[in-house]
Amino acid sequence: MTAFSRLYSAINPKELSKETMIVLMALYFALVINFGLIQRIFQLSTDSHLVFSLTPALVLLGIFIIVFCLFSSRFIFKPLLTILLLTSAAAMYGTMKYQVYFDYAMIENIFETNTGEALSYISTTSILYIVVFGLIPTIWLWRVRLTPSQSVVKSLMRRSTLVVVGLGLIGVVLLGFYKDYVSMGRNNTYLKKMIIPAHAFNTVKYLYKNNFVTPLPYTVRGQDARLIDTNPTKPTLFVLVVGETARAQNMAYYGYHRNTNPYTENLDFIIVNNVSSCGTATAHSLPCMFSDLTHDNYNREKALASDNLLDIIHTAGAEVVWLDNDGGDKHLAAHVIEFNIPTDSSDDLCDGSSCYDQVLVREFASHIEQRLENKQQTLTNQLLILHTIGSHGPTYFKRYPKDKQHFSPACERSDLENCSDEEIINVYDNTLVYTDYILSEIVKLLELYASDYEVAMMYISDHGESLGESGMYLHGTPYAFAPAEQTHVPWYLWLPESYTQSKQLDRQCIITQVSQGTHSHDNLFNTLIGLYGVDTHLLDTSLDLSHSCKQTTELLGTK
């Protein structure tokens, strides 16, 4: 037998014992799939801790040996490893290229992402990762025949021995480096979220919670909500634009060196300074924003099991309409009018998988025009929420038409790692400029409707985005150690003098109020209730940015 033949036989055996396969798979997951974690610990270790930096591979090896022994039944062993190999390869790509960590919040976000958004993450590089690190090992796994054990007792003894070996590896490492692991874990809590396949556990947890756990009983709240009728001759028309993935650092209004707000710079926007998001992904932030729960006590199940901001304003007497161009309302619009923009490829604003946010302007105009067509009917108070696709990545170039590109060269691919920093920043900034254009178009329409309505608009983003800072891209990083790029968001108000007068608000006072101190999504629920002119016991005046600027306060409820 030639040397080549012996090598081929060694790496492509016809059969192996299950114990050998367990060790080989444990080695693969420890050294290859989790290379990103090992590399990060090595980078964090000092020269004096060089030996310690080499031990994580041994700990991971011990853990995987134990886990794979526990799931070594012949009926589930290969199917389970197949699922883990393929999904772990995809997770490895996200971790290595974008520093995405697949904790529970990220799994929640993945399951609640629509098909169009999910497809935007597919690229040549991501496919190569899945093929090389997932599919090829899977094919190898199924080609190798596992030698049947001679007896159940011997099989149990062998696997028990492997478990002891795994525990021994972990024990020896911790015995020598326990303090190092405690110190590094305390100072870098995100490291445990980098372990692959932790996503499998979080996926099972998500599926269990959403399919087998009885939802909390629904609580109807704010039944005392009513509109403070300060101008009975004109109903209110308020538009809330919910931005997607817009970060404050790249907005001219917040000191950015580029003019990313060219369309609205002369529209007298009121800028809310120092705004923090509730989360770093839409599935978390959106329900939190519209709940009266704060970031510190937010619980998604509790938030979705009770009336939210939309319900309160609807109860007060307004027609509430949710127009969506970003994959859904995250269960917020269950009791109001909801319209999801179809991504029909026959529409010149859509490509079959996504649409430009201009479609929201068109639907907004259509909705109000229908209300104005028959003026024999009394016009009603309106709150419209426009949920934009905004700056959703990684396919930023699909968020704006070519004639709205301001900065070039722009990255026109989904695998951002193959674009330069300049191209990534340019394409992202182009999405912000286009959002600014959309806001200006909404204001133009509101000005047209001002003869029939008291009009106002608010814009706020759900979370920010990383564009390569510290090697991080996209969003969804666990909040505890998420960078400011993912949590610092823009918030604008367009409040004409006629609107503030009709609501008995001091506009200059609001400008002063929002320019001072720090703010967050915690303020949205109460501030919109205050600006719209709703009286309810649910109003927390300490979180209403307009409350101290009301010229009369005796009608306003407090907690």
C-alpha cells in the first residue's frame, strides 16, 4: 500500500467504532467549529498567560465528549450530528465574519425574520462555509459505518470511560487555571455566547416557549384613555415612522461629518439627543418600544400579553393604522388596522423580495385620500405607524434606488467582508440619506393635509448597526456588551407651531427639554401619549418628554 493510500484510508475509513467517532467529532467541534472562541481567548490572554490561552481547546474537547456520549443512541447520533454540523457551520460564519453571537435573543430574531430578509444574508462566502465546514463533514459522517458494539455492557463501559476522560480534561484544566477562567469570564461575559453549538440549545428553548408554554392571560389596560379635545374643529393626524437599523453616529443631526440629512435640514426638526435603544434587534426592541415596560424590567411575554401604545391611543378614540415594509409588526398591531406591503415584483418600487420605503409614502397618501374623499363624513383622529426597512443589512444597496445614491463607491454585495471600509460606510450612509428623503416626502404630504388635520410626525429607530468597528458588523450583539453603534439611535420630532398650540404645548420648551440629559426608548410610550393629547392613568409623566411643557396640566393623569 502506498503512502497516499494509507493516508486516504486514515482520513476516509470505511468503518469506525462509535467511541472513536465521538472523539473525532468532539475534536472537530472543539478545534474547528469553535476556532473563533479559541482565537478570541488567545487574543485576550497576556504573554504571562500563554499556557492558559491554549487550554480552552481541552475544556471544549471534554465538554463535547461528554455531550456526544449522552446522545450516542444509534437512532439519534448521526441525525443529531448532521443538524449540528450544518447549523454550526452557518453559526461559525456569522461569528467569524460579523462577530454575531447566537444567544436566545438572536435566535428569536432569526425565527421572526421574513424570507426576504433571511435571503439577504446568503452570499458566496456563507455558502462556502456551510459546504466546507458543514456539508463535507456530514457526508463523511454518513459514509463511515459505525461498528456495532459486541454487547450493551461493553458499550456502556466504553462511553462511561469517555465521560470520565472528558470530566478529567475539564477538571485538570480548572485545577490549574480556575482563577484565570473566573477572571476572564467575569470581565468578558460574552465569551460563553460564542460557544457553538449553543444556538441549538437556544433554538430548542425558543421552540419550547413558543409552542408548549401556555401564554400569559391577556390584560386589557388603559380603558380610561380619552383624548383631550383642545381643538374640536380639526382632528389629529400623527405619523410615527419607525426606523430600521439607523444609528445616530452617522446622522448629520448628531454631528456626523457628512450631510446625511440633506432633505430635512430645513424642515425645522426637533432632535432628541442621547437616545439609547431597548435592544439591539427588532424582535426585542419593537415590542419594548411600544410597551410601558422599561429596558430594565422588560419582559417580552408580559409586553405582548397586554395592551400596548397602539391599543391605548385606539381606545382613546383614534383610528390606528400600521403600515409595514419590514417583515411584520412583531405582534403589536393585533387590535388595529394592519397592512403589510406586498413585495410584488411587478411594482417598480419592489424587486420581489423587498420594497423601497417609498411604498409606505404611497400607502399613507392613499389612506388619507380615502378619508378625505367623502367630506360628508366626519374626519377622525389618525395615528399611522410606518415601519420602514430603512438601513437593514447586509444588503444595504437594496434599500435605495440608484438615483438616490449620494456616496460612492458603495458596497453592492451581501458579503461585507469582501468590501472595503469606505464602501461599507458609503452604502450605509446612502440608506440614511434615502430615509431622510422619505421623511421629507411624508412632511410634504402632512403639509398638504394641514387644512383638514392638525399634523405632526415622529421618527425613531429600533436599534443601530456596527460597520466594522472592533471587527463587528450588523447588529444583535447581547445588550450587556453591545457597542454604542448598535444602541445609540436617532429620534426626531416634526411639530409645527399650529400643532403644539392645538395641544397647548410650549414648542420651545420641548426643544430645550429633549436637548438635555439622556433619553431612551423608555420615553417613547409616554411621550407619544403626551404629544397626541391622551389622558390616562397609565401615563408616567416622568418619562413624557413633553409633560413639563404643557401649558395646562390639571387634566393629565399620573402614575
